[in-house]
Amino acid sequence: MALERADADESLALQQAFFADIASRYPGWAPAGSQSVEPSDLAPPNGVWLVAYLDRRAVGCGGLQRLDIDTAQIRRLFLDESARGRGIGRRLLAELESHARRLGYRRVRLTTGDSQAEALRMFRTTDYQEIPPFTDGVFTRHWMEKRLA
């Protein structure tokens, strides 16, 4: 894992792959209809952007965006299909949670949909709990939160 800029070339390519993956799972979805986030929202002092590498190839990404003094939202968590099933996604999620703790957040939140079964399974098995909606989203079906120790 490496701290990177969300607007660096490799980061932008991963985000485009994330958007393509979401669009393939949810016909009719478009990036313009999703909750917006600026690269500066995923940067210090209140956020971070991580890129996961496998054999020196960028294969995953995810960021933290501040919601309030106690809460960060995990954004654009993505792992290339070729890298799935190796535990990289769990390590990426754990690293984001570690950064959230270091930044002083007491909880992290995220959203997902029913067509992302592998992500939903990962979140449920890493202590994320369903909570009431905190964003709009036509395709979002799961709003989740984890309290950080």
C-alpha cells in the first residue's frame, strides 16, 4: 500500500476502472449521478488516498473523506478483478481504518449495493454494521458503519 494523490495518473486510471466496474453491475448508473468527491477531500489533513500494488502494478485504491470531526467515509474502494481473492482488499480496508484512527476519527462509514456481493461480504465479516441512510443513491442499498477502537 502506498499513500498517493487521488489525482495522480495511476489513481485516476484506477478510479476509471472503479466507475466501469460499478456501471457494469448497475445498468443506468453514471459517475455524474454518484456522490461527488474532490481529490483534495481525499488528502491530508483530513483524508487519505491509498493505492495497492501487486508486482509493482497498481491494482486497487480507496480513500477517506471527512464527514465530521468523528467520522470519515471510505470512498471509491476498488480492487482490480485480477487481484481479487488474495486478501488485498481486506488489507486495503484495514489500512484505511488505521489511517482513520491516526487522523482521530472514531468511526468510518461506507456505502455499497446488492450487486457488489463480495464487497458486502467483506464489510460484514470485518464488523461493519448496517445504519440508516446518510447519502442519497439510487443504487445504494447498504449504508454501513464501523466504530474504531
